[in-house]
Amino acid sequence: MATPIPQGSTLGMLGGGQLGRMFADAAHALGYRVHVYCPEDNCPAAQAADEHTNAPYDDLDAVSRFAESVAVVTYEFENVPAATAAACAAHAPVRPGENVLRVAQDRIREKTTLREHGIPVGPFAPVKSEIDLHQAMQAIGLPGVLKTSGGGYDGKGQRILRSIADATYAWEDLGRVPCVYEAMIDFEQEVSIVAARSVDGGVQCFGPIANTHRNHILDVSVVPSGAPEKVEEQAVAIATQVMNGLDVVGVLCVEFFQTRDGRMLVNELAPRPHNSGHLTIEAFNASQFEQQVRTICGLPVAPLERKSPAAMANLLGDLWPAEGGDPDWSAIDGEHMHLHLYGKAAARPGRKMGHLTALARTPHEAIRDAVEARTRLAPRNPLSPD
């Protein structure tokens, strides 16, 4: 077993958003320092970090100096450039490793790798030309979803195809880049498992967590998911298989479609903590961020125990008043309500500014409390899109 990284060491974080900020909080609680690499002044993670390197990700000299200054490197977004990850790996362990990043950065590679490992996924086909797209639509059927193979999140980089006539527009609109065509899954609900795997192979899973989206952005997450026990066990087993098959060291989120006939199909992977896992901060004895710190530092994963049903509601910039200032936070009250703000300088419609977690006796009560509290924040004159 590898020697754990001692307390007092500095941990490196690539990325400056809210995931990096909450990682820094968890690292400090466990006695570590944090050095954030982010090409932005006053980013949320830097506000909570001990050190901040403000330089582009393609400045490999700066990346190397950053990696030399830390004991281990992790990240809060999966589109870390390959050259950046390699420059870090020359000086410090990168966890999860470069192969996990490589798989998660490309949807064709991701789906193919999962299928090769015997992980259940929906029907899909690689698309590298409009001819490929027509062949995929004929083989898989309609409706379907065309997604760019690289990049894209929160619904970006994808188009729904309902007829053959949609093919040319979708292909052109997505820029004629490599894509994957996927069958439209008739699902009962979308769920996620946030899993943590240690250097010695120990795995612990949060969830399943049930998720609902609005305008392709995660809106509300709740645990327990309400799925039958056997279906939840299936999801945990698949997530564990993914962690072991990819030899993940760190935290990774597996997003699923729960089909109406009780199967769990993997939709995509995120090799980092996940928005749906924010409720773990209050709902479990250890959060996804504590597990991230523990696993990348060579410590054992913490055995998990859920303390309460919980629901998390995202707080988007739409809640901020157009005339300036903040929402009326006094509208949120009660010991069971927990507000988290990310320290972002400017609110914009659709931008994740914070989240609200409610603990309750039942999942339904938690959803009700979180959504009702968020509704009370809504301004009379909200921000409008530019």
C-alpha cells in the first residue's frame, strides 16, 4: 500500500470553480493546504485556497512549476488538456489518472470502453460524416440524440433528431465534428452514483441520487432515489465495476438512465465530484469532497452512512434581482436548511451561483422544503438573458 500523503502537504487543484472551492474546504478540514491553478483572478476556488497560480492551461512551464510545488494533482473539470495533465504527471501523481481523463473526454471512447468492460449502455454509433449519421439513424432508429464526441455539458453540444430530415441540420449545426448518435432512452428517472476509490482499491458509493433537470441544467437532486432496492443495488454494482475497470483513484460520478423495466444504463462519466453530490455535505457522515481528498492522498475511503433524506436545489443567476444586490437570504430559515454560495463575481441567467440543501424525514418532504425555499428567493424583477 502506498504511503499516505502527510497532513500539512499541499494538494494541487486544476480548475477554479465551485467544485475546487468545496474541495479546498474539505482539504483544510483534514489538515492539508491547497494550491489552485486557474487562469482567472478571484475565482471561487482561489478564494478558499492557500496559493493560486493564474496562468493559461497551455503555459506548460507554469503548469510544471505548479506541479513541482504540490504532493498530488487532481481536477474539478474533465476537459483538462492532455498536455497539461502530462506536464503535471511528470512531477506529481495525477488522480484520477490520465487514462481516466482520456476516456471521459471523448464520448465515442467512453461508450466504447464501457461496452468493452461489460458495462450496460444504450445503443450508440460513432458518427464522423453525414453518411455515418444516416447509417446510424437507420441502424438504431428514431428518435435519437446526436452529441459531439468532445466537450459539451448541461445540454450543450447535442441535438435531438426526430426524423431523417433533421440529419443535415443537426450535423451542420454541431460543426461537422466527430459525434456519437445515441438511442433516445425511455427512462423512468435519471440517477447518479458518486463513487470513491482508494489507492488500495476500496470503493464507497453515495446514492443512487435521483436527478431532475430544467433547460438541460441539473435542477433538483434527492436521496434516497425512490428506486426499488434491487435497482439501486444494480446501480451500485455497476458503479463499482466502472471504478475497478478503469482503475480510478479518486472520485467519479456515474450518470444513469433508470429504464421503465428496471435496468440501469450508463449515460456518461464525470471523473470528479458532481453537482448531484453536493447534498452529501449534510446528508452523509463524509462528503464527496472529503472522499476526494482522502482518496488522492492515499488514505482509506471513509465508510459511508446516510444521516437523513436530503434534497439539493441549484441556485441559478436567474434568482438575482436585475437592479443588483443579492436575493433575500432571510427567506431561508430552519436548522434543516443549508445554503452554499460559490463566491462568483457576477450573476447570469443559467449560471450556477450556489445551492440549497434541505434535510427532512422523507425524500418528498426534502424536495418540497428545498423547492419552496428557493421559490421564496425569486425576485420580482429577475435578471434577463443578454
